[in-house]
Amino acid sequence: MDTNWICFCCATMGLRCAFLFTHSTAKYSLWSFLPRYLYLQFSKAANAFFLFITILQQIPDVSPTGKYTTLLPLLIILVISGIKEIVEDYVSLLLLNAPNPTALGVNVGDIVKATDGQFLPADVVLISSSQPQATCYVATSNLDGETNLKIRQALLETAEIQTEKQLSSLSGKIECEGPNCHFNNFIGTLYLNGKSPVSIGPDQVLLRGTQLKNTDWIFGIVVYTGFETKFMQNAVQSPLKRSRVEKVTNVQILVLFLMLLVMALVSCVGAAFWNGTYGENTWYIGKKDHTSPSFWFDILMFIILYHNLIPISLLVTLEIVKSIQAMFINWDEDMHYERNDVYAMARTSSLNEELGQVKYLFSDKTGTLTCNIMTFKKCTIAGIIYGDRPCPITESSEFSDPKLLENFEEDHPTKEYIKEFLFLLSVCHTVVPERDGNNISYQASSPDEAALVKGAKKLGFVFTARTPYSVTIEAMGEEFTFQILNVLEFSSNRKRMSVIVRTPTGQLRLYCKGADSVIYERLSEDSLFVKETLTHLESFAREGLRTLCIAYIDLTELEYQQWLAMYEEVCTVVQDRAQSLEHCYDTIEKKFLLLGATAIEDRLQARVPETIANLLKANIRIWLLTGDKEETAVNIAYSCKLLSGHMPHIQLNANSLEATQQMIDQNCQDLGALLGKENDLALIIDGKTLKHALHFEVKKSFLNLALSCRAVLCCRLSPLQKAEIVDLVKSHVRAITLAIGDGANDVGMIQTAHVGVGISGNEGMQATNNSDYAIAQFSHLEKLLLVHGAWSYFRVTKCVLYCFYKNVVLYIIELWFAFVNGFSGQILFERWCISLYNVIFTSLPTITLGIFEQCCSQESLLRYPQLYTISQTGDIFNIKVLWIQCINAFVHSFILFWLPTKMLKHGNSFIVSNICQRACYSVSMMFFFLQFSHLAIWGSILIWLVFFTVYSFFWPTIPISPEMTGQASMVLACPYFWLGFFLVPIVCLIQNVIWKSNTCSRTLLEVVREMESSRGQELDCSGEFEFLLPACSLYALCALTASLCFALAGGYAFSQVEHAVISQEELVRSYDTTKSKTRRTFSTAFSESIFE
């Protein structure tokens, strides 16, 4: 393992203040723009092809269409696209730099000071802090998404460094492991001059991106900076993303190029045959230098002649259309979050159609699905439920039920139960109060505990002070002091926490709060309200609330002394101390008397359950990726209806590669024929197990198992693991992925997914600044995908199909014309008419189609989410559909040339040309006649007639196109022209009408369109588009092994710190809030000196 040696000496370096250090995540820089942009543009086959044609046109006497007819459109496309990329990236850069100040240079070995609320600029080893026992609190939501604060503690050897003199004498070195991406691991050794080496672990390290909370100041030694920090080791490079539609189009343009080569080759063979047969008599089409025809000269000439078969206008049309689509997203009032005045923002327009094809959605939990706010919502006391009454909706949505205080104040039979319940909430915790005048705030490592203490405070039981051995409660106009004798710590195995206190009356009492499963099995036979409370717990769980049971037991002096002797003996045990302590706790935590239960809400954002339900109906599979605890993630999954009470769980928890592989293989074997199909199952896996599951020998089986489940929950993940999960699905499944998150820990997966969506939340703007689309609320994702995504997909794909059709239908006519002009390379249509074909004559219908086309109304798309599957499956745009349209265009081109030719076989060739051109315009525009406005169609026809009339009078006043002179007066007066003008398009389109009329089966989209036009009854599509487990598979699911466990009725989750560097009892013993803070500040001179 690589090791780093870090030397430090405060006397020579002084002290630096910590500022937030950021790096640019913009796609381009000043120096990288040109190469990256040109690479992006010329990776598009069309642009590369037209660059090739532009070079060919510079060869003398080769191009029949001039030297600059391709170069100019290509330059226009590149300039327009370049301006768009610069604007989008510049806006992203402004948004990134606006909220984040530039950091001062922080180097390895520097000693830094950070104050309350600041983010750490680098990975730092903690020296000392303002808190008792040199502890500090840090928020790690930027790293792992967890809401509870973490405790870090400095080493005893440096904890007493509090003065300028002590700090200036500090010198030594640190040996530590090389930079890596593992947040929870750190191995190092501190060598202080003149002292023995001391080991350093993760509990002494503050990582970059963490925020100092509830701690006045800390000192630390920088060990990693810049890209060596663990935060940056988890970062991924911002990729250049391209949509699937663009990739398909790119490939088909290459196929069109091959088709063009075939056409050129056929024309060359035809030219050789013609010259060999009639060459002596066709002196008038010979070359100027009278040399013999060259095969390579001819093939270059025909490539240039047919090169517009590939639609160059497609690229610039799509750029315009997508930019306007992005504006529609930005202007959508339904995605405007009025509270913060934040609109949705399309930070790129190149992925609009991808929004309509999402199959897998990877979502963060904290701040994405939830508001990141814990509130005391409901409770049940002595069999009576409180907080269940309808009440005015408040911004905080906190507990509000006057009935509780009425029962307490009016001598209700449950008064004593209410009193004891509220005392327990005020006493049984590790919260520390802080006074600021008359205001009291609470420091808590667990947001659940803080919510309960605040809830008791609102009900009149105010936790006011803590000393090492007591807590003080103000209630009913009096002060009550409880002596804290012991704290029985929370752990995931115990699922409960207890304190042993001596009440103000001298009674020994044990207060306990925990999960219903562990409290109920320890209840006394004399306990009351058991059934009523259990009913209420089930009701709370159905609402997705986090529940805790509240119970107590009075102890005798003898019982307590006997247990205390056992406890003191266990505390001295060296081996398996944690297990011995848990066994010791069990001996006294029994025969509880039930008081009731609490219900805490990790408040979901508005309409999250409804949004997830609609996304599931749209056949979008949702994976929850979080750094939070398993219990919390499962609880939220129930709250947002991602999991249901009857859904079985497959739980993967293993500590080795072999155990992980065995567990995955066993579950795959149990699924049998159901493997690879979507089943009504939930897969739950933690970060440690996932590390083994992503091993190359196991990941294929793990992916098959995960794809067989309707919901997947991955807990305790690092940012890099989130990105790896997304990349696993993206690389092995032919489906579009979308990742959504709100914190810096979500940046990796947002950049890895096909589409990244950032939420403007409470964890900064890192996710938003690295996303493709930004929204303010998770619920806005519904309209972004189901409406804007579906519309954009339909619009873009129809634009592509239309552009392919109209170019093929026009330029294949040149091939038919070659059969009658001796394959001489002569053009049928006048040069500027061809050039303006895409730019003017057919541009308005194309752009109108791309902007205003709707598969159906917004209301229908939201009412019937199943419609999303039409765009999701890609059935309306694929290689088959595209070539059907090309074949259709080929047939139409045959009719468009040969029918006018035979009609006017003995007439004027100018009229033949004009009928072909005008009929071609009409057919190409009427191809999607019912899909866009009449204005675009008839307006384009009128533009052509006006242009044709005016253009025929240019020469000789304007020396352009003398061959067009007088054509208008001749053509418009010819009855054959007007007959062909109407007859030829009808003949072309009649085959399409007949084919459509013979189609018997109707799609869901057609049914909804008919319903919209007739304003009929609502459509019931629940049976046709269900994506749940078939009934015949239920028996097989019930046969799964013990690794498959069923959902518990309770909604328990408790976000408490466990196995911390300092025990919960030591933590509460270290505070005395009744005394002045002697270690919280420095002398003024010292503070001034370190900031100079």
C-alpha cells in the first residue's frame, strides 16, 4: 500500500483559516473549447461527410453544383451550434461560481482552523476543538446523504492544545495511506516530536465537503488536498453526452452514405455504358479538354451531385427545435417552485428526447424525496391517538392537537400517562441544550431525538439544562431535575435506547424508547393499552411515519444495585465488550409498562408518492440509492409508496466475496424461471455487500437479480458506488437511465447516467451545476418526463423522419433524371432552387412540426402515464421505421419524376422540371399534413409560387440563372402544369391513405386521440398496462429461502449514531450547560493573529 509522509510545524507556517474550495465542473475551458467542440461536432457523421464534400468541391471541374454551396451551410451550422454550446456552458459556470467563494491555497501539512457552519477545504486530522473531550459534530450529507450529525474526537495527545503557545510548539509528522475513495477508512500514525507514535483512524479525520456543526471551532492538520481528497477521489469526469436518437440517426446517415456510393457507382457504370454506346454521337456532352472520361473523376462528380441525399439541414433544424423545446421547459409555470421562486432549467438541449425514453430512474433519498426535515407528527398515549385530527396545514406540518393538553389539564384519567410520556421524551436522549438569551436550541447527533425533544417543548415540557449527571425540565410552571444514573446505548441490534434516572421524588426509573418489535417482547403482563397501541402503530406505519414505542419500569434499590455491579464488571471486559454490554442491558430492560408511541415524519416533498406511482405506471423502474441507514431508507420507501406492505424483500448482507456470491446465486436459483422478469419484489443491499457484488465475477448475477425486482434499495453507498451502480445498468441494459439528486454526493451518478437531473435543495448547488436538467421539486419530474419528454421525443423523431423523407424524395429524382441525360452529371433543378429547398421552401413545416407537434394533450399524458411506454420503447423511431420512410420516399420519387415525364413527353422540359419540383414540395409537406398547422403548409406553397414568379424575371437585370427567364409566364399558363400540380401529389399520397385504412389494430395512443377528439368517457387502461407480478408466480415467490424476508408492520427507523468514537454516556457526561463556556473562545490577540 502506498503511504504518504506529512510534516507539519505551526511555528514556521502560521495558521490558515478554512474556506470552501471548489473546482470548475464546466464542460469547456478557454483552451479545451475548440478541440472538444470540433470533436463533438465532427463525431456526427453528417458534419464529417459535408466536410468531405466541401473538400471535394474545391477540385477544379469536379463539382456540378459550385465550390461553396456546401461550405457555407456547414459553417452556419457550426457557428450556430458553437454559440449555443458557449451560452449553455457559460450559464452553468456562472451558476457554479456564484454561491461559492474561491478558496485560499491550502497545502498538505498546513494547520487550519474552521469555525461553526464552515465546510472543510481538505481532508484534515483533528487536533483539538472547543467542545468537551475535544469532540466536534460534522454534517456529512454532501458525502453520504445522511441527516444525522457525526461525532469526531481528537487524540488525547493533542486534545489539550488550546493556547497560542501550545499550538506554536506543535511539530511532527504523519504517516498515512495513499489517496483513495473510501470514506469510512483511514489508516495513519501521528509522530509528535519527543512522544510515542499514536495511531489515527477515521474518527479523527474530517473530510473535505463536511460541514462543522454545533462546534465553535476546530484545529486540524491537512493530509489530503485537491484531487487527492476522498471527496474528489469519488468524483467522475463530466462526459459529453449524446442522445440515442442522435446515435441512431448518425448510424443511418452512414448507411445513406453507402447508398449514395451505390448510386454514384450505378451512375458511373451507366455513364460508361452510355459513352461506349453513344459516345461518338454525343460530342455536346463531352469534357472541355476532350480527354477520355475518367472513372474516378465521374464517381467524384456523382458523389457531389447526390450528396444532398444526406440532410445537412437536419442538424441545424434540430439545434433550433431543441433550443426552443428547452425554452418551453424553462418557461413552464407548472414546474415553478413559488416558495423559492425557482423555475425548471434545461442546462442542455441536446438530450430533450432522452427524457421521453427513460426506463431506469436512480434517485437519492435525503433532500430529493424528502425535505430533510424531521418533525414530531403524531403520538398515541394510553390508547388514545393524538395528531390524527384534521387541522390547518402549516409550513412545518408539526404536531398539532389541542386535545392532548386538554386531557392533561382537565384531570383526564390518562393525565398521569401523558405526564410520564412527556417526561420520558424530555429525559431519554443525548441532546444538549444551548441558550441564547431566552431562546433554547438543541444540539443533537440524531434528528429524530431533536424532533422528539422539540415536540415535548411545544407541549410545555421544556428541556433546559444538562449537567454530567442530571437534566432539568421546566413543566407546569416548575423545574424538575432528573438524576442521570446510566445511559444504555442505542445500536442497530438493540433497536432501543434507555436511561436509568432518579426522579425528583427519589424513585428509580428506567425510561426506554425503541422499535415496537423489541419493546413488545419485553412488556409486563400488567401493561395496558397493548392492542390499542399496536393498532395505532400499524396506522402510523401505513402513513410511512417513523415509529418508536415508549415504555418505562420502576426499579427497586436492590435491583438497581445488583445490576450496577454486573454493569461495572462488564465495562472492564476486554474481549467482546459490546456484546457483553448488550447482554447486561437485556437483564434490566424487561417487564416494561407501555405508555404509548411516537410517530416522526421525515417529511416527503409535495406529491412524491403520487409522482412515484405515476412513474411506475409509466413502466419506469425506480432504484433508491442512498448513503443513509437501511432502516431509514426502507421507511422512506414505504412513505413514498415505492414499497408496499405485502411486498417480499430480498436482503443482501454479507462480509466477504464468497458469502455475497453464494447469497446472490441462491436467490437467483430460487427465482427460477422468474429470473430476468419484473416481479413484485424488493431488493435491499448495503454498501459493504455491494462492494463484493460489483466484483467482475459476481456483478452479472447481481444485475440479473436486481433487474428481476420491482424496486431496488441500495443503502450506505459512497458517491462512487452510486456512479458504479448507474454505470452497471447503463452498460449492460439497452435502456435509458436517469439519475436525480440534490447533493454533492450525487454528482457522480448524475454525470454517469444518460440524463442527469439536479434538485435545488438544502445541500448546495453542486448537483444542479453538474446536471443536464435542474428542477426544484421531485414532483416536477413527472411533467418533465411524461409531458416534455414525450413531446420532445415525438417532435425530434418526426423531424428526423421528415428531413430524411424530403431529401430522399427530391434527390433520388436526380438519379431517375440520369437515365435520360446520358449519365452526364447534369442537374434537373436549377442550382439556387436546390439550395433553397431545405433553407426556405420546406423549413417552415419542419420547424413548426418540431415545435408544436403533440402526440396528445398534456392532460391525457398525465392522466394515462401508460402512454409514456410508446416513446420509451422506441417503436415510433428505429431503423425499421426510418427505412420504411426512405423506401416510401423512393417510391414517391419514382412517381414524381416519371409521371410528369410521361404526361408531358412531347411538351416543354421546363414544365416537367417545375412539376417535379412543385409536386415534390407538396408531397413532402403534406406527408405529415394532419400533424402541424395549415399555415406552415399553405404558406410554404405560396412562398414557392411567389419566388418562382419573381425569380423568372431576374435575368438580365440581375445576372443570375438565365435559364429561368420567362418560365413563370410559360409554366403558370400551361394547363398540364396545373393538372400535374394536383394529380401527382394525390397519386403519391393515395397509397399511404390505403395502407392506413387497412390497419386493423389500434394503439393506445390512437384510442386516446379519438377520445380527445370526441370528448368521450375516460379510458380504463389498468388491465392492459400493468407491470406487476402475474398471479401464477405468487406460489414461486413464497418458496424463496430465508434470505427473502417480509416487510414488517412497523415503520421503525431511528437515526442515532452508534459505535461512535465516544460512547453516548461519555458524551452526555461531558456537558454542563449550567456553567459558563470556558473552552469555547480564544483570547482576542490570538484570534487576531491567526487571521492576519
